[in-house]
Amino acid sequence: MRFNDRSLPEADDFAYLVQHLLLPLASPSPPNQARAEIECLLIGYSAGSLSSSVCPPPTSNQSFNIRTRVILLSYTLSVRFALTAFHSSTFETRLRAILAAGTQMLIIWGDSDQFTAMDKYRNWVLELGGVMGRGIDHLEIEQSDHFWRGTSSLAFLLSGSGLTYGYTGPTKDEMIQGIIKWIDS
């Protein structure tokens, strides 16, 4: 994996690995049969979510129908300009293009994130949803910071599906169950 000050090479490396390493290992559909269904899930945390958010989704072919989903944990929205060497608009443009192409995305943040205010996240997902003409799935985790310390209760909203869940209790298990439900939907 390559690294530079803009995270774009990492995103392209992810795409290359999926398209040219993992897909060739999958069994193609036999002739005269429906294409095989493949699920591709990209997950990024903090600065790694920058790469995941702009990774070009793998392309379907005559053997495979590929469904790509992306999970962004603690996306570094407020400091993206610094982490991308002032190329924040490039990341926003690529992220919107990926969403417009039909990639499903789940954005997860804590309500006490040290880098991005809760309102900034909320406004961003509303803006993305308005541009895309559909809701953007997101989880807002109560009493959680950027580093996921201090999590004691969970309340989250899956806006794109219109489902609202509210939980209190052991949040790690509930967050995992919420993510599994989103993946299975």
C-alpha cells in the first residue's frame, strides 16, 4: 500500500486489490447461469476513512454482479483539508460520484468527536442526501468520542431506510448488531 499526504493512492490501491486480486480468486458463474453475486465491504476509520470514502467501487462483469458498500467510522470531516493537503474538494467530489453511482454508505460518528462537531456531521449527511436525492445512512453514537472511549449508551438513526432505533446498554454489542443489520439489508 502506498501512502502520501492525500490518501488517494491508498484508495486506488484498495480498488486495484479488489479488482485484480480478489475477484479473480472468486468462482465465476458457469455458462448460461445467472451472474454470481459478490458483496464488497470497504471500512475505514479516522484518516483511513478518507481512502475508503473515495475508493472506486469494483466493476461488475459478465461473471459477477458486485454490490459495494462503504462504512466510514469517525470520518475526519473537519480536518479533511489538512489530512488531504488542502485537496478536500477532490475527496468530496469523488465521494459524491461514488454515492451517485449507487454505492451504499454508512457514516458512523460519536457525539463527542474531538475533531468534528455533531452538527457538522448532521448537516453534511443531510447535504449529501439532498444532492443524492436519498437519505444517507448514519449512526450517531452517544457518549462516544473520536477514539470510541467512554461509550455507555447508543442511539442511532438509519435515515436512508427510514428506521429509527434507540438503545441503551452495552453499546459495543448493539453497535455491531446495528452494523450487521445494515449490511444484511
